[in-house]
Amino acid sequence: RAAVEVLRGHGLHSVLEEWFVEVLQNDLQASISLEFWNTISQRENYADEPQCLLLLLDAFGLLESRLDPYLHSLELLEKWTRLGLLMGAGAQGLREKVHTTLRGVLFFSTPRTFQEMIQRLYGRFLRVYMQSKRKGEGGTDPELEGELDSRYARRRYYRLLQSPLCAGCGSDKQQCWCRQALEQFHQLSQVLHRLSLLERVSAEAVTTTLHQVTRERMEDRCRGEYERSFLREFHKWIERVVGWLGKVFLQDGPARPASPEAGNTLRRWRCHVQRFFYRIYASLRIEELFSIIRDFPDSRPAIEDLKYCLERTDQRQQLLLSLKAALETRLLHPGVNTCDIITLYISAIKALRVLDPSMVILEVACEPIRRYLRTREDTVRQIVAGLTGDSDGTGDLAVELSKTDPASLETGQDSEDDSGEPEDWVPDPVDADPGKSSSKRRSSDIISLLVSIYGSKDLFINEYRSLLADRLLHQFSFSPEREIRNVELLKLRFGEAPMHFCEVMLKDMADSRRINANIREEDEKRPAEEQPPFGVYAVILSSEFWPPFKDEKLEVPEDIREALEVYCKKYEKLKAMRTLSWKHTLGLVTMDVELADRTLSVAVTPVQAVLFWTYIQAMLTNLESLSLERIYSMLRMFVVTGPALAEIDLQELQGFLQKKVRDQQLVYAAGVYRLPKSCS
């Protein structure tokens, strides 16, 4: 202190701090740094981790002993500065200048091998710490408690039990050095802390270790597992990691006073680990989002985890680009059925509504699906078939249609919905299209989104009319109650007026059944000889309300034509001022085909019935005589559909023709059949 007073008397006390820093820098460059790195270079002779850890302790211990005089002098200079004996940057400024000089000279050019060794040892430190926590809690891994039903937990649990190596230090369990490693790492942290080199030496290694371990753990536990949430489990794991960070940065001892600076350091690391986890976990789920959507609703936990992470990271754009690319690569190509595309789009609507209630992600990411579906010719038919329950692949649409409070498509939804409470208003994300209504986007359900692919409901109404007409006229076993229910549900969606034609079509079917019953009742009152040879049951259509039919003509046999004329007169008697115009190609004919040993009852189209009724006679009339094989081949050529011919083989046809010969309707001679002269 006397020397300081002398310097003050000559006005030189202001340069004392600069002189001290310069002397330290020169000594560091000339000898201290060289001695330290020469000690570290001996790593080439020590390949195993215990020896490397001892080497670091020796090297930094040597560094501390060489710097100890300077550190003691620094404390004196700080004391004199606080007493006002020195002028300069102040006590805190001087310490910062000294530590900056130390770090700058010592680590000016850090060897790559040194950083690799530090990273390797801190990775081992983390595993040793985690293993010590398990041992300290009775040998049970808290991460596995109550989770042994999970695939990962079982695999890891049995691997730990069966492995001859310690899960912490990696050595044989009989030579475990975990306890020694913890003590030595603690000593190393104390030395680095006293030298103010703790974060400079360990920060990069700790960061790399945490990133690597987090990625490995996530790949092992989470990839392909969509049916349970991992957030709570990883939050617990992060707290254990933070406990390790407390060990690294000497913030874990109960007797250690937690300074504001130390607390800030640990909080900063905690935030870093959490942000990194959210970002990596979100990236993993974004990569798997196509499969997650496909498996929805079983994969709902994965969707909710992703939503939680997206709220804490800026990865919406990454999600949009990734999902659009996956859809175009895996879904939108000619090899995928339209039904499968619609099914996945429905799953996407459900899943992305959970992920983003504003529906902006759905609107942007699924636009390629909507655009591609417009190019498929059978899109409308598949959607309508799904609505009416006629498609196995899009069965969710029938459930959606039957909801008690559906979104109506009859009125416009372009105006904003102002009925909600102001405090419940939630703004759209920044990537939302400002030209589209927020309330319409949020309130859209599955059916309204499918209908909006074409921008018009008329296509779907007309397609439903066509499907309904086909079912009513070709599938006579349809359920009237089911069709009426479908029409009523569609009226809630599309409105009363557009569905009026369909109501008339169903009414025509009911009226036809009543008219047929009345005519049949009148016929039953007649004598047996006056009753028609076969029954005629007509479906009477109001032509203005049914879809247009193909203008096809069919010449029916005389017996059938007479029966139809009789039915028409009976109808005119019931319905004055009305008559019937027959569509001979529509309907169903139930007929009995008599064979030699049995009689087949078949239901065929009118065209098939007419062919079967008259073709043999027509062939023989035109060609005079035909062999059995020629008759059979010509029948197969022209009657290619229906069950009638498919169930008759050559022998059965021969039996049928032989019966006609016995009934004197055909003549068989010289291996050919011909009509009797009276018929020719």
C-alpha cells in the first residue's frame, strides 16, 4: 500500500491497472499458455476417459497454480480501487479485463482434439449423472415407472438389466467408476469456476451433448408413436437435465448461495433446452404429419403435442411446405383411388382443425388436394356416395351428414359473424388470407369444405338425383325409409328447394306401389280365365322431375306388348286424363327358365329377357337350322351379362331344346334344330 501511495504522489496510480494487465498478457503468451497446452497434448497417450479426465484436472490445476499470484494481486487491486486509491475501470471492470485477456490468450487457437475431448467427457458426465440418480432412487428409472407397457420402456428396461456394462460410465459393472467420475467432474468445475473459465470451456460441449442426447432420445422414443403424448415425460426429463446443468455450473449445492447471476445462468440454460426440445420435437412431428393425419383420430395425442410446440416456435411455414410436399408426393398421383384421396382429406380436416382452430393451415396446406380432386371425373360421385352411405371408404360423410346441428350450405357465409362475445374474439394467424372470411373458415365443416371444392352445390344435388334414380330403378330392394331420411338430411344442408325433385321421385315410388296394389286387387276379383298370364308392376315417373334417360328403343314380344297395353288402360281408368309412355329398357324382369331337370328363377334386365325369350326362335327363323353348339355360342355372344346364361351350361341348354322338341315347338334332325314348318 505504501508503494501505491508513492505512485499516487507522482500521479502514476492511473497506469497501474494497465501495467498489471500487460504483464499478465506477456506471461500468458510467453510461458503459462505453452505449459498448459503441452500438458494437454499428452492426451495422445491416454485414450480412455478416466485418464483424460485426470489429464484435464492436472492441466487446469497447473494453470490455476501459475495464475494464483496474479489472481491474488487482482484481489488487492480491486480492494484498492474500492478504497479510491486507484483510478481506472473500477473493480468490476478490472476483473472483466483480466478474464477477457486470460480467455483471449489461452484459447486464441483451440486445438480440435481438445474440444473433442471436452465434448466426449461432458457426454459421459451426463450419462453418469443420470445413472447416479437412478441408483439414488433405489435403482428404478423414474422415466420408466408406470410406463413398462410402452415399447421403448420395455426395450430399455430389459437392456439395462441384461447388459454387463454400467449404463453410466460404460465400464464393466464390477469396475464402475461413476462415483469417482462425479467427484472429479465436481473438482474440475470448481477449478474452472475459480479461473472464470467454466462457461468458456464447457458451454459448447454442454450444448452439443444436450442436442445430441435430445435427438437420440426423441428418435428412439417418439418416432412412429402417435397414440400417446410425450410432452409431460420430456418435461420431467428436462428437469433432470437442468439438475445436471446445476452440477456443471455449480448451482446445485444447498449451502451454495444462489447469486442473481448464477440463477440467471441456470434459467438461461433451462430456456435453451426447452426451446431446442420444442423445435426438434415439432420438426419430427412435421416430418411424420402425413402418417399422423392418416391415423387420426388414434394419433390425436401427437397432433396436440405438435400444437403445443408450434405455439412456442416459429415453424408454421416449415409445416406448410413439408405437408404440401408430402401430399403431392404420396397422395396426389394417378395410382391412388379417388375414394382414398377423399378419405385422407377428411382426416386432414379433422386433424388440422385440432392443430389450428383458425383452419388457416388446412386452407393453405390442403389446397393441392382440392385442386387435384377437381381434375378427377368421379370426385362428385364418390362424395355423394359417401354422404348416402353407399361407399365404404368415405363412411365418415354419412356420420357427418346425420349430425343434429349441421352447417347449412343454403345461405351465404361470406359475412363476418358478429354474434360472438367481443372478449372471445381471436385474431387469425399472420399467414391467413385477408380476402377470405374468418368466421366462414372457422365454421366450415367436412361437408361444406368438400362441396366448396367446386364452388357450387348444384353439381352434388344433380349427382345425388342421378344416384337416387339409378337406385330406385335398378335396385328394387332399396329401403324407402333410408332414402327419405337421406333426403331430409340433405335438405338441412342444401335447402328445401334444391331437394324438391328428389322428394317427388320418392313420392312417385310410393304412388306406384299404391297404384300397382289397386290394379292387382282388381285383377284378383276377375275369373281365372280373365286374369293376365303374368304380372305387370309399373314404376310411374313424373318425367319433369327425374333425370333425363337415354332415348333407347326396344321391340318387346307381342305377349308383353299386349300386357302393357292392358295395364295402361287400367291406369287410365284409375287416373282420368292421364296415360303412360313406356320406357321398355328400364326396369326388372323376373322369369323362370325351364330346364330338363330343374327350373331357374332369374331377375334380368328387359333387354336380356327379350333376347332370351325370342332369340332362339329368331335364330332358327333367320338361319333355318342350327346346331346345339352354334346356338350356345351365339347366345354367349349377345347375352353377355346377367345371371341367366351364366348359370346354364351346354348340357342344360341341350335339355331345354330337347323339351321344346318333345313339345313339338322345335324339330331335331341330322344334329341340327329348326322350327316346324307351321312356324316358319
